Amino acid sequence: MAIADEIRAPQALQARLRKLGLIRGDDLVVHLPLRYEDETHVTPIASAPAGEPVLVEASVLDVSVQFRPRRQLVVRVADASGELVLRFLNFYGSQTRQLEALRDQGPDQAQLSGRRLRLFGEIRPGFLGAEMVHPRYRVVAADEPLPQSLTPVYPTTAGVSQAALRKLILPALSSADLSELLDARWCQQQAMPTFAEAVHLLHAPLPGVPEAALQMHTHPAWRRIKFDEVLAQQLSLRRAYRARRLKGAPLLKGSGQLARRLLATLPFRLTGAQRRVHDEIAGELAQPYPMQRLLQGDVGSGKTIVAALAACQAIEAGYQAAFMAPTEILAEQHYLKLRSWLEPLGIEVVWLTGRQKKALRQAMQARVAGGAPGSAQLIVGTHALIQESVDFARLGLVIIDEQHRFGVAQRLELRKKGEKSENGEKNSMPPHQLMMSATPIPRTLAMSYYADLDVSVLDELPPGRRPIKTKLVSDSRRDEVIARVRGVVGSGRQAYWVCPLIEESEKLQLQTALDTHAALSEELDDLRIGLVHGRLKSDEKAATMAAFAAGEIDVLVATTVIEVGVDVPNACLMVIEHAERFGLSQLHQLRGRVGRGAHESVCVLLYQQPLSETARARLKIIFENDDGFEIARHDLHLRGPGEFVGSRQSGVPLLRYADLEVDTDLVELAREMAERLLRDAPDLAQRHLQRWLGSREELLKA
């Protein structure tokens, strides 16, 4: 179906424009330049500064195709001040003929033709004198006027030229609705121009506008655009939040007796943070709208027990709870822990994974669907929970661990499972959803990308958790690390040795888990060395992890499959091979696998020289910090929000212009303005969303 103000262009060009997100005229208006080029004045060839882009106007003296050192088109041009060589390494025959036709045959011919070249590029010293390589050029009449504004350079894709974009954007600016949607006095107080003034200036800035402010996005016009972009994101997320609150949801009320019985059996007491978050979740589960809550907590902060208490509340109210984890190892760890806590209370806990044998999996599915004796009340599993063959009898609560590892579609699929009634028809009552993450999210990022969620934070570690010492060790001291492993095992403790790859990669040339296992087995031949990685069969992984937990393995060589969820209190040494190749979040998660017992724990980051600047920065950050939120703040700075947010980015509009490190104040302002517009002027909120997002707002359902 055609869109009312769809861009008018040939079909092939329209398809390419869609890759840039350019579908409507409004999309062109907010498709802003990456940078600018100054073509407002001509620089004489002789006085052009080397290495800086300049505009030159010259006549063609000679055109030739040369073959040394490679085939290239060489054109000599000149103005009144001197000569310049143009070199084109990639060219067409038509280009050669066009330039040949412009060649100056003498004074009479030059005067007769009156045609010249305007060239834009950097002049550099070359073999034949001053030269430009692949300049942008245009044939002009001798008296053709120069542009009055800086030339914008737009983000583009293959098959869409800058000239084509400019031809489309100019009429879009004339025909689009650029009317002001915000209060004019408020804009003046914030030193912001109107929307129309901002986009006109940014698409065609006059030479007097400070170019540095344009390039660095500090000009007031850029500030207005960044605010409007963040406002659109806040409006869409807050509107999604409000829409969910209008939906019905299971009322998961109960006496709390089941949760109290669970707490009475635990060998530890809840921290203050755990009690606070449990109260927040319990209160919301008892409301008639679906909970959509993100539970953040650093490694070891005790998220699992909070989730278990929420599951108890759902089960006590007569509903099922589903607990989905991204890997089989993590899912099984959760299953074993939750079963040990809940089965003594009479709760049926089942485990569902794609690698189970068919007969067992079908039996588990029957229990989940409620058609077999001992119907499941808590279902723990991997992506297998969202398979089409899995139906729930009465799903009231969905818990998703490490939620950033699941895409929007996957999270939606599990929620839809709860929207089916017992006869398989659609039900308007979605389950409550609790998403958990051990990757702390910086406050600014949470305000921006998670504004559609309620956020709870476990900011307190359980008592008795000892700090983990982090050591940076060069690979050249590997023998010392192996001796350290032997010493740890000799004192009755255990160790992890983590490698980034399973098998050799010619590109990365990293030590593999398989080779490391073989080498350590030889060097530590009196110790019991285990191996676990993602390509092992499920039962083999489970057996190895169980043996390590039982103390039957001294050193576990592993890939990052042990990054989250693994809990072996007797393991107090973590060696991470090629630590320079891991991200900050992974390093922090892996380090958190130790320090879970009463013994002093050490994490050795084994790195290989030479280190890149980024790798050096990451290792310095992880060495100096053990607070997950501080590490996450640095990680955001290094990686940017798009990569940090991970798979959630497929469902939330990413910010193209605002920088969350720099523009924190705009996020605060936009949150306030979004609430005000949604409350007092919903029509203006809708128009603002249409201007910035168009049809993309539908992605915000998860």
C-alpha cells in the first residue's frame, strides 16, 4: 500500500532509498548531513594549501590514458596561476570523451567553447607535480555563479549519489509541514531555534555559520534536532508503556505464604535491596495490567531468588511461570537451583530444551500444556519455550534472564504464549513479564532506551562476598600462571581457564580451548582437567559441569559458555586467555564466576602483545573497577549505545544525532516534555511522532 507522501522517484531508486530509511518526504527532512564542503569560493591552484579540500576552476589542457604503473586516466588542467594533474584510477570511456571534448585547442577554441571544470578535492604533491586523485568535478560555463551555502554531504548507500539526495531533499524542504509543534517561549528559554529554522540551516548553512559548530554538532540548530529526536523516542516508548497499562492481565494475588515458606528454608537472608525489589514486583503482579519490569543487578547480587519469589506469587495465584535463559548451561543451572528451592514446597518444576530426546521433550510439553499428571507450574528452558509445539495451560508470568541476548521477536513470542486461552484461541490477557540483566545499564541509557519499562536495581551485594583481585599478566609469563593454578589446586580449591575460541582461526590466531586443554593436561598431568564448550552435546556439558561442581575436576577449560549463571563456590581462580579479545561486559561476567565462596579469589587476565588502544583501554578499565555500573558507563563510552543495547536495538529506534555521553540534559528535558505532551496535547505528540518515526513506531511493542 502506497504511503500518502511517499517519495516520488524511479522504483529502483526508491528501493535504495528505503535502505536508508527514506520513504516519506518527512524522512528526507530529518536526513541530515554528515559533514559539509565549502564550494562557495574558488582557490587559485598555485595558492591552494596541500592536503585540504578546495574548489578549483580550470581549463582542460590535455587528456591521456596511461598504463604505468597501472591503467589510469590523466588530465592536465590549468588556471591563471598554474597547472594541476588529475588522476582517475577508475574511469569510463564516456568520461574520457567528455573531458577530451573540453580540451583547450587554443585561444580561439577556448573562447568559442567557454566551458570549464570546477574541481573539488585535495591537492597533493605527485610524480608529475601538484595533483588531485579522483576529484569531484562538474562542467560549468565560465560565468556560472558559485553556490551561496556550504555543500552538505549526506549519509548514503550504493546507488544513491549525493546529487540525487540533494535533488530530493530541496523540494522536500519546500513541501513538507515544518510547522512548530513545541511552545515557542519554551524553545527561546532553551536557546533553541524553531524546527523549520534548524532544518533549513543544517541542510544549507550560509558561509558565515561557524563550521566547527556544525561539524561538532554543537550549533543551536543541532541541539534542537537532537532534542526533537530524543523527544520522539521518549514519546513512542512512554506511549507504549501507557498502552500496555490499558490491557488486562492476570491478577496474581495471594497470601504470600508460599514465598514466606521459601524464605524460611534458605540458608541466607535477603539483602535490603532484594527485599525492596521483591516488594516492588509483588505489588505490580497484583495489579490488573501487565507488569513489564527490568531487573538489573551486578554479578552475584541475587537476582535468581527475587525471580523465584515472583514465580511463587504467580503459582500461588493458580498460574504458571516460565523462566527462559539464553544457553543450555545457564538454563540447567537455573533449573537445578530452582528445583532445589521449590520442589520441597510441592511445586512442579520442569526443564525444557531443544536438545532433549523427542519422547522426553513431548512428555515435558504435555506437562506444560496441563494434559498430564503432575502438570508443570514452573517451566525453565532455553529458546525451546517459544517453539510452536509448546503450549502453556495458564501462563501468568514470564521471566527472561539475560534479556539483552534475546531479540524483540523472541520476547514477543513467549508473551504471546500466555495470550492463548485453554482452547488455543487468542486471549487479551498477556502475562506479566520480568526481564533480568547482569549487565548494568548506565542511567542515561536506561532513561533513553528503556523508558517503556519499569526498572528495579539490586544495588547491594549479599554479605560475605569477598572482592575479587584482578591481575594483568602478559602471555610471556604463562609458566607463572600455570604454577599459580597448581598452587590453588594444591590448597584444595579449583580454577577456570577460559579461551575465546573452540578451534583454530587463521584470522585471529588465538589459542583454542581444545589446544589449551591438551597443553594443560600435559603440563599439569597430575591434576584432573575438564573441558566444556558450546559444541558438546547437552548431556556431555551437563556431566562435565556437574563433575566440576562436585569437586571431581580441578581445572575447567572452557569457552564463554560459562559466562553467566555458573556457581561453584570452591572455584577461586579465573584465568582468561587472550583477555584483550573480550568485551568489558564479558570480562566482568567471567570474573564474577569466582568469589562465590569464603576464600580469596583472583582473576588473571592473560593478554598478548601488541595491544590495540581499545584493548589497552578495556583492560585498564576492568583492572581498575569492580563496580558493574561504572564498568558499564565506560563500556557505553567505548562502544556507543547501539552496540551496548544489543538485540533490543531491533525494536527501539536508535538515536542518529543525539550522543548520550554529551546530551544527558536533553534526555531529562525530553522525558519531561513527553509526559507533558501526552497529557496535555496528544495531537501534537502524534504529529511529532509522525514527523520522526512514521510507521516505525510499531516496532516498540516488546
